[in-house]
Amino acid sequence: MKLRSLTLTNVRRFADPIEVRGFGDGLNLLAAPNEAGKSTIFEALNAVFFLRYGSWNKDARGLQPYAGGDPSVSVEIEAPAGVFTIHKTWSSAPGRKQARVTQNGRLVAQADAAEAWIADLIEAPGDGGPAGLLWVRQGEIVSEKPEDGAEARRGVLSSVAGEVEAMTGGRRMDAARARVEEELATYVTSRGPRRGGPLEQAETALNALQSREADLQGKAQALRSALDRRRELRHELKGLEDPQAHRDHLAMRQAAEAALEAANRYSERLGTARAKAENAAIRHQATGGNIDTLKAALDEHRDAAAQLRHAAQKVSDGKALMDAATSALAQAQDAETQATAARDAADEMQRRAEKAQGAASAQALRGDLTARLARGEAQERTLAETKTSAAKGPDAAGIKRLERLGADLQARQLAQKAAAPVIHFQYDGAGRAHLNGMPLDDGARTAVAERTELQLDGIGRLVIEPGQHADATGVGAAVRALNEALRTAGFERLDDARAAAFARREAETTYATLKRSFAAEFPDGLGALRMRLANLPEAVEPDPDLPSRAHAEEAARSARVAHDDAASARAVAAARAEDARRQADHAAAQHAAATDRLSRATGALAGYEDPGAALGQLQARLEQEAVDKAKTAEAAAILEREAPDLEAAQTRVSRLRKAEEQAATRTATLREDLAGLEGQIGSAADTGTDEELADTVQQRIAAEARRDAILFEVAVLNRLRAALEEARAQARDTYVAPVTAELRPLLAQFLPGAELALDADAVLPSELHRGGLEEPFAGLSGGMREQIALLVRLAFARILARAGRAAPVILDDAIVFTDDARIERLFDALTHQAQDLQIIVFSCRQNAFRSLPANILSVVPAASDGSAAGA
């Protein structure tokens, strides 16, 4: 059986439906902090398989959330017959209790028939079922108290004895067992309490009282919650309606409003001061501008007169310069025409020389590209051959499967050898026994795992036939499975497959290296190289009369320099002629402008009788205005430094007013809520819930005592029946060896060379042999007992799986005392065993379990129909 999904509704902290998803074959992990609900999920799994749907005992009530409701659990499992969904609902009301088994939406069984179906699927822990050993609650894997050593051993393998019995089959009980069975039958059947019997009647009465008690507790809790809520609301309302608080808040708001009004008045004074300072600055700036204007007019009149005298002289000089420049320009134009013809002839000769040299360079490049292309094509062929080699032999998954089959065969052979009968000889005379031609030594022990023939001197042959069940460990099937896998892969031996896998990995590495080298040397591919070769120019015949390219370039450069010099000379002459003309024109324009400038400057001063005296008056006024500007600016600055924060005052007044509005709204809301609570509390108080609850509790205690007395009698009968089962001790002896053989390789990972001794009677760990010492199991550290307990469970799970009774291993925070170094070894053991088992680990140690390679389980909200929301 394997788990596939789990859905919880109204189970402890999960009042809303949730789904646990991600279950897969092998190792599964749910790592979450404490109080995340991992133990709740474990208890829900335990309940759906082992808690009858009709029960309403403390285990069923313990599944209820604080708010009440009917706990419901659905689990999807995969069994040999297919995929099934088991659903159970526990309730105090008989009409709401459910148990259903469905397959693909089809109802398979319900109610008691569903319980019987589950019992056939997996036996309960108390009946020797595998979950008693393989499902470990938080804190149960090992005792934390050293003085509880014996209890720790029983806790480690509490149901091993029952499992041994289930595996070996037992034999019929004697007449005493029949009498015990007869007595038990008056109380219980194989499916639970006998219908109409004393136990069922006691449980029915107890369930009814428990249901009534739960309902009354819900009502009492609702009343207590309403009283607590009323007390909270009254306290809050008292604080809101406190007169002193009202007076304090009113005084605070009025003070804030007064501060805001003062800030507004101060802001107006500051604005007036700023305006005065700004006006003084404007007047000062205007007077300065008038002074600058008068000074500029006086300077302009003086400069205009000087400019007019200078312009007249420049008109005369410009005419003489223009005549000389015109003659020089004509001579430079003739020299440029001759240089242009010489330059064109040199350029033509250079083009012919460059073409001849380009053809020669293309010929050399063609040879280089041809060689590179040949090298690339050779590398391309090598790549193809290496890629073909890399595809031969088994891949990583294939060799892993072959290795697993080989390891399984080796383990089965070891188990077969451990379980095989042993023969040994003690000789009285000279005669000897021979096996395969070799004599057997006196006292030597020889395991017989297959058909064996011995030669006995003076007697004859002795043939030992192990029988049809000799290969109980499945060695033959393991050999056939390995041979079939090797034959499918095309190999005769496992070593040949390993060699081929190694050769494949080497070829894959070589292919990757060659591919990177090829990509580095030919990043654009061989096609680009071929295209470049095809685009080279065709070869041409050399011309012996052509100069070399260097000589042609030098001649062309010299011709261009000479042409450029002539052009420059002509341009200079033209520029000089043009400049002379512009200068003459400019001189004439300057003379006219100077005349106009002097006229305008004279007009600008016409308004002043005495420009010098007017300038002095303006400067005196400027000094007085500077003093006024400084005084007004200082006054504004002082006001600005001492100004209150107007925005903060506005914010405070707004906040206080809004707080008053919110307090009034909250007060009205509280009064409405209190009125409703008063009505609710009055109605509940009139019903006398507390008195009825106390009476019901007393009745329930009495009913539990009656039920417990019957259960005690049933337990006594069961204990007597168990005592009769001691006759099966011989069958248990044959179980110790397989457990020891399965445990040995797991224990070697932690303590190389150590051996764990099992008590043959109780099939429990008794001693640990290491370093020549024998240490009692109860005296080991908590961490060591925890590790051994987990390893024994894993070994037991593998044996169950091989016996066709596989069940998931579920560990709820079962690794708490193990240090960091050994927890990694435990992870290795879990990973190895998970190849054949489904192992589910719940842990709060998120960082420590990060290195465990497992399917990560997730807890997600589920839709109302049980499917995951958003799935």
C-alpha cells in the first residue's frame, strides 16, 4: 500500500479543508516549523486507518477543532487492486458519521463493510499490523529517561512479536484458547464490539453522553466568549466616554486652534515685511540702472567721436590694399590649373597599382582559407564519430538500474546464506566427508543453500535437497531479473555493462571537449568559411610597366600635395582679394556708422543741462536707497526665523478633529454591539447550560467506568490468549536471523564492525557489540538508541515488503537526538531503503533536512469538494 494524497476538514487546527499533496514512491518529506500541524496530519492518518468511524471516544473528540464541528479525513491510496479513496467522518450525531471506500467514483464499501475492507488492507497495531512498528508518533521512537531502558526497548519494537506471528502463521490453539475465545465472543467479534452485547451497549450509552457533553461544552464556551467580549466592549466604551478624557481632548483641540490662528496672523505680518523689502530692492535697482544709463551715454559720446576719426583713415587705406590683392589672385589661378592635371594622372597610376597588389593578396589568402577549411572538415568528421561512440553503452539511468539489481541480488544471497541450514562433521575414525572433491575439516560448519552432494568415505553419497521453499529470499528471481536486464542491454556480465557505461561517459566528455574546440576555432561554422573563399577576386596577369604600389602612392601623394598647395595659394589670394574688398566696404560702412553714432549720442544727452551734476545727484540717492534696502531685508529675515510652523499647526488641528469624529462613530458602534451581546447572554443564561453540563459530566464519568470495567475484562482475556501463544516461540526464532541480516549493512554505515544482538525470545535489541565491548541497549545514549530504533524499523519494513505486506514508513519528528554528522548517515540509510519502500518523514528541523533528497510534500487549501484549491 502507498499513500497518494490526504485531505483534512475540521481536524484540530485545520478548521478549513486542506490537502497534503506530493506523495510519491520512495522518500517523501514535510519540513515545517513547530505548530504547523505535522502531528495533526499524522494523527489524522492514524485515525482513518485505526479509529472506527462510529467511535466518539477521547481520540475522536481530540480531532475536533476549538470551534467544534465533525472531523473528516479522506486519504487516496494505491493498493495491488488499484487506486482507492477512504473517507471517514466522526461525529457526536449518529446520522453524520460516515465511512466510505470508493474507486474511480464507484462505491466499494461503506459503514461497517468499509471498516472490514480497511482491516483486510492493513492490520491494526494492536493486532500485529505493520503500522504498529512503522508509524512512529512524535517522541515515541525512544525513551528520554535512562532509567526507562526496558520501556525504551519495548517502545522501539512494541509490535514485532505480533508481526512475527502474522508472518509465520502459527498453529491452532488448544482447548484453553477455545474457552478464552468463547468468553471473548460475548463481548467482541473480529470486527469490533458484538452487536447488542454488553460492550456495545456501554459504548453506545457513553457515546451519547459524550455527544451531549460536547454540545453543552460548545454552548458554555459560546456563553463564556460572549461574556469576555462584553467585558472588553464595556472597558473600551468606558474609556471613550471618560469625561476627563473628553475635557483633555477639548482643551488640546482648542489650544491647537489658537496656535493655528496665531500662526496665520504671524504669516500675514511676515508677508507685509517681505513686500517692503522687495519694494526697497526694486527702487535701489532702478536708481542703479539710471546711473548706469547716464554713464553709458557719456562714454558713448566720447567713443563715437574717436570712432569717426579712425573710420576716415581706414577708408583711405582700404582702397590701396584692394588693388594689390586683385593682381595676386590672377597669378594663383593659373598655377592651380596646371597642378590639377598633374594630380589626376598620378591618381590613375595609383589605382592600377592597387588593383594589381589586391589580386596578389587574394591569391595568398585563398591558400590560407583552403587549409583552414580542410582542417575544419576533418574535425567535423571526428565530432560525428565521437558523437556516435557517446551514444553506445548504457546511460546513467540504465547502469543505475543494473547496479540496483546487482545490489539486490547480493543482499538476497547474503540473506539466503544467513537463513540456510548448516552441517558440520565430528569424525570418530579416519573416514572423511568430501564436498566438491575437497575434504571437510573436523568441526567445520558449512551452509547449504542449494542442492548439495557429499562423498562419505566407506559409505557412499549423501544428497541434501533444501526443498521447494529453499529460495525464500528470492535469489533465483533476483538472478533472472539481473540476467534479463543485462540481456536487454546487450551484455553478458555486469562488469561488461559497467565498462561500457564508463566508455560512454569518456566518449561524452571527449565529444563535449571537441565541440567546444570546434566552436572556438570556427565560431561562424564552415559554411561562412566556404562563402568567404568563394567571394575572393579572380587572379589577374601582372603588368611589368606598372610601378610598385608604394611608388605609385608616393607619386600620387606628391601630386596631391602640389595641387593642394596651388589650391591653397589660389584660395589665399582670393581670400585676400575678398578681404581687401570687404575691408574697403567695411571702412565705408564704419565711417557712416560712426557719423550716425555720434549724432545719436549727442541726442541722448540733450535732456541734461549738466550731465556731470545729474550723475552726482543719482549716486547720492543710490546710497540712501541701499540703506533702506538693508533695513527692510533684515526686518523680514528676523520675522522669518521666528515664524511658527503653519503646516504643522494645520495638521494637528485636522488630526484632533478627525479623532473626535472617529471616537463618536466607535461609541455608537460599541453601544449597538453591547445591546446584541446582552440579548445573547440573557438567552443563554436562562437555559441553565452550566448545571446541565455538570450533571452530564458526572453521567459520562460513570458510563466510562462501566465501559472501562468491560474493557479491562476483555484485556484480561486477551492477555490470557497471548500467554497461550507462547507455543509459537519456535517460529519466532527463525525470524531473528533475517532481521539481523537486513540490519547489518545499515548498522555498518554508523558503526563499522559493530553487531546488534537481538533477544531471541522477545525479538528486541538487547546488546551492542563494538570495540570488543558488549553494551546493554538500555545503557546507550538517547541518540544511539534513536538511530538503532530507526534502523530496526527500516530493516523490518524491507522484510515486510519482501513478504508481500508492504506498508509506508511514517516518521513524525522521530529524529531529535541525533547529531549533525550521524544525521547525514541516517539520510543515506533512508535514501537507500526508499528504493523499495514509501517513507514519509515529518520534521521541524528544516535546515538539517534540506540535504535529504525527497519528494517535498505541500499543505494547500482544499476546495469544498475535497480537491485542492487552484489545482
